[in-house]
Amino acid sequence: MRMLLLISWRNIWRNKKRSLVILAAIAAGLLGGVFTTALMLGMLDQRFSTAIEQHISHIQIHDPRFIVDKMPEHGIENREELQHALSVDQEVKSFSARTIANGMLISAHLSRGVEIKGIDPQMESATTGLAKNIVEGSYFEEGQRNPVLIGRSLADKTMLQPGSRIALTFQDENSELVSAAFRVAGIYQTANTGFDENNVFVRRTELESHISDRQLIHEFALIIDDPGNIDRLADRYREKFPNLRIRTWADISAELSYLQQMSGFMMVIILGIILFALAFGLVNTMLMSVYERMREIGMLMAVGMSKKRVFGMIMTETILLTFCGALVGVITAFLLVSHTGRTGIDLAVVGGESMAVYGFPTMVYPQFDTGSFITLIILVSLTAIATAIYPSLRAIMLQPAEAVRQD
């Protein structure tokens, strides 16, 4: 076996230029495939993280009727018991209680429909990090009367800025139309311009005072310590509060669930296509090598080298060539992904606005996990074996007497 490896290694470098070209092709192909996959996985992971942490949360709890019609009178009836259970639950990292109303934002320049979310500033900041997303103005400072936070894209369309006065119109729990004046305290910006354009935030106590004469909470949004326990935790609360609708992020956003399920499959497809294309070049190279060495192979078989050993020699040459190129490509890709994973890649110049519409951040941090590298190794191994078979078969099909007469 050692002698076979040594002979195969020497045969590879008998034509250095050709071997270097195919090595470079394999390395460049894998570098491109791995980096493209890492970039895609980084984008999807950030899309998932920002959607969960800033918008959806891991679990949402509502009165079932509120999900259907969004009417203000359908608040959570046993909210105090639920809030106490959440506050003492060690698995719940943070949660936010919200009062929600659909209404109209009216400014001097434009009117448009928005979802008004009444929040407790501290609870909301701990759950979604809203305070960190303020890009202008302030986040519910003490002493402010009727402050409202609006998104960056909404502020641009309505030409509002911190200090501007607006009116919010919505229904109370008796289906009466209510209008209240607010002053823009701050402007926030997340990775999703659609969310920023359609959601405004006010203090929950101030929104409740206009909607009802009682405490009215329509939604609890939860962030938990271990995302792997989401389904188990949701089932536990469904048993404890059967009158409430408890949904995980996967129930709320089918799009995110689909993206998460498809990310690994898409990675395999991308790398598979690249390796499939490289396989043709590798087969062509090895066939050329076999045809150039027909006289030599014929002489080896004539002096007693078995077809099994000839087959093994060509197989070994092909596999060694593939793995050498793959090793260079994977190491280069690993170094590149590690570097850009720390520094990030700013894609704002190639469609930042359109990416933000769909919730994708413009600063992307490529990533590649251990499972992806294992998948890559398996794909490279299968490619090496598959591409080695045909040239090896062609070599052992030679007739020694005819091969030695080749010029």
C-alpha cells in the first residue's frame, strides 16, 4: 500500500503544469462554494436572529379571539396569573406585556395606517432591545408626556423628526373612535424596513388610558434562555393556560421556519453543483493521463502487474489529486470565512434598501459550522471516488500487447 501511494504521488507530478491547473481549479471551486455558502448561512442566521430578537420573540401568548379580529376588548383575562408564572419561570429570560391597537398616524404631511404597541419601556428593551435601536432622539425619558417612537422609514415618508407632533387615531374597547396627540421622542431602526414602517411604540399605561378604564394586555412576548426548549416550554404553558393561544415563532412565521429548514439543503445543493462541475474536469485530466501512459501501463501489465493494482494506482492518483486541491481550497476558505466573520461584509452598496425590505441586514457576517464542514468532507470524498472509477476502468481495459505497441 505504501509503495502504491508513493508511485501514485510521483505519477501526479510527472506533468506538473497540468496537475497544478486541476489543483487550482478544485481549490478555487471549493473556495467559491464554501464562501458563498458561508455568506448565505450568515445572512439567513442574521435574518432569523433579528426577526426573533427584535420582532417576533420565541413565544407569543394571546387571547384566541384577538388573533382573529384584533379587537381591543379581547385582552388576556388571566393576565396577572400568567405574568406571575412568567416572572418566576427560570427558563424565561425576559418577556414583554403589550397593549396593541390598529390605527392611523396623522401628521402634517401624511396619514397612514400603523400598529400601535403600548409597552413597558424596561420590559420591552430587555426583550427586543428596542432601546439599542434608537438612532435619533431618546427612549422614553422621564418627564416626557405622550412620547411615541417611530421607525426610520416611517419618519422619512412622513417627514417627522424628534419633537414633531402627531395624532394617533384608534378604537377603544367600546368600538368608539379615539384620537390622541403624541410627540415623537425617538426614531428607531431595525433590519426590517417593513416592520419599521408599520409599527409605532407608546407607553402601555398611556395607550390603556385611552382604550379602557382597566388594565388591558393583548400580548405577551417571550425570549427564553435555551431556544432548543421552545416547543417543550410552549406545551407546558398550553397545559397550564388552555384558554390562551400560545404560539412559537415557527407557528407565527412560516417563512422563517422554511428558511431555517432549507438552509442546510441549499448548502448541499450549491456545493454539489460545484463539485459536479469540477468532476468533469478531473475525469478529463485523468483520462488524458491514462491515454498518454498507455504504453507504460501496458508494459506494467505485461511484466506481471495485476489489473487490480493498476486500477488501484489510477484510483489513488485521482483521489490524491482531488484531496490536495480540496485541502488547499478548504483551508483558504476557512481563513477567509474566519476573517470576514469577524469584520463583516457590507452589502449596502449592492442593494441595501431592497435587502432591508425583506428583513436582511446589510452588514453580513459569514459563518460555517462543524456540521457544514463534515458535509463538505463527505461530498469531496464521494466526488473523488466517483471521478476515479471511469479513468481506472479505462486503464485496466487496455490489452498489454496492443498498449506496448503505442507510440
